[in-house]
Amino acid sequence: MAKPLGFEKPLGMRDILPESLAKQRRLERELRKCIERWGYDEISTPSLEYFDTVGAASATLTDRMFRLLDKQGHTVVLRPDMTTPIARVVSSLYKDVPLPIRLYYQANVFRAQEKEAGRNAEFSQTGIELIGDASVDADAEAIALAVFCLRAAGVETFRIAIGHVDFVDGLLEEEIEDAPIRNQFRQFLYERDFVGFRQLLATVDIPLEAKSRLEALLRLQGGKGKIEVARELAGNGKAGRAVETIASLWQSLEAYGVTEDLLIDFNLIINLNYYTGVVFEGYAADLGSPLLGGGRYDQLLSQFGRAASATGFAIKMDRLLQVTPFVKGQTPTRVLLVYTEDCRSAALAEAQQLREDGLIVVTRLVSKIDEKQVGQEAGYTKVICMTQQEE
């Protein structure tokens, strides 16, 4: 006999209680104000999308999607990300809107989990998409806006690491002929498994100079000075062009005044086979997983029939909640108004006037006023008692 589910929830699903949700909503408001100042317009898309369109084009692995059948027999998915649905909209409903297009969203996405492991199957994201601008300044805009978003949210200590997928690809293609082995190296970098990277490097049959060159890749993390080191390592090919892109990008970021919150990481890889150029990932102190991720994806839009370059990022709100001990802005005064039946009209009118003045007011009808009990009320800035005797 199956065990009753009782109060259990599906794997990876969670309840967000009022205290946490109130904080999340305040954070969302701060992020919304920040993003809109940069000229981005909010968009909302359906929670359900067709698998053959959005699902097939998404960077999320198929086995991590929630798939269902609608009444017509079509396979649909709970959206695994927001970037792909926005690409669909830009290529259809917005096909006549001139580029570049700046859109942002605050929405939940869904990804199935095989194990609990503290991972959510439904989580909220705030993100932006800048579509139709291939310049390095578009990449700089996305990164700078990510910095200002984290600052606006009150994250005290964070760093955003910046890389370029062509740097790693270029070095590997020059030194490793076997494509499956190149993919193993990429996977180790994606997982930040440098021990595995070095162990694999020790087994491949390539010249010592080539091994030394690839091993040096693991040390290319730091400040602006790493650009020159990478330039000497890369040469003039694919990897070299990636270095020059990062060098130009850094100049733009210096103009934004955000480089103190950035670091360069030439071995950074985010979603495999998805990003096509500059990539970046944000980390906060005492947080074991990335707070945000983003980068350039110039091939996605063409899958929907409107080829266009694009860049963007997404902030994971559940992780942002963990690293923001406070939220800017004052909480409105909370008032408890206790009244007896004989002065109901006056009490409710007073409560409404206080609400119009910007206060939070909770009313409570009682048979008689208990001064001692009222004095012990918690969670209220002020308690007002109204009885017939006071009139």
C-alpha cells in the first residue's frame, strides 16, 4: 500500500512563507526600478510552451523538463527558461519591431530534479535580454547592469567573473585533435574540476609544450593584467580574437565604473553548446552556487526564423534572498485597531483613513477591551483601542 502523501510536496517544490515572499517582492521592486532606468520593457510569457518549439530550442537538457500532453495530444513543457520564449516572441509577435530590442522579466521557471540536494524544481528569476546588438558595448551593458542590479538589491560582497567561450575552444582545437577528448576538457572546466582537467591532460599524447600551454589556462583568473598573459598564450587564432574582445570589453566596463566588482576568468564556461561569445557568472560571499549567469547567444534567434545577435543574464531570486540580509526602503507602520461593536462605524472609518495615509492597519472586533492583552500584541508599531466610552 502506497504511503499517504499527507503534507508532502512534489520533489523540488517548496512553499514560500509570507516573510520570505515579502522580502522577495521588495527585492523584485528594487531590481525592476534599476532595470527600467536602462530602457528595458517588461514581458510575460506562458508557463506552458510547445516542446517542438521552445522545448527543443532551449539550452536546458530534455530530461530536466516537465513534459505533459495537452488535450490535442501535443507535447508541452513547463518553461525551463525565459530566454527561449522571449526569442519566440521577438521572432513572431515582434517580428516587425526594429532591433535592438530590450526586454526584462520576473518569472518562475521549472526544471525537474533527480534528487532533492537542496535544488528547487520551480524558482523565480529576474533577467534581461538585449536582442539585435552584436557590439562589445552590448556585452558591457549587460554586465554593468548586472552589477548595478546586485548593488540595488543590497548584496554586500560579490564578484562577476567574465570569460569568452572561444578562448577555451580555440586553445583546445589547436592542441587536441580528438573531439571527444576536447569535450571532456570542456566538461571539466564547466564543472570547475581542475584536478580532473590535469589528470586528463597527463594522459593525452601531445607535446610537452602543448600540455604546458593548456595547463596555463587554469591560472588565467584575476584582474586586468590577465589580459596580457592570455594574449601571449593565445596567439593570433580563435583564442587570440577572444582575448581582444575581452580587452575591448574591459575598456567599456571601466567607463561604467564597475570593474572593482569584476574579475576575468578565461577558463569560464557556462551552459555547454549554448553561449557563443562573452559569458559571465556572478558569485556572492558564503554562497556555494552562482547567483547569476549570462552571456552572448547569437544562434538562438535563427531557430525561430529571425537571425539576430543577443545577450542577457538571469538572477536567481532564491539565491539572492540568501545574500541580502536587508532590503533598502522603509517598511510602513503597522497598526492594530481594536474596537468593540458599539463603535464599529467610527473604528472602520478611522482604519480606512489611516490606510489612505500609507499605514498598514489590521482591525479586530472584540467583546471588550483587555488592556493587558492588547499591550502584549507583537508585530505592531502602534495599537489603537476604540470603545463607546471614548466617544
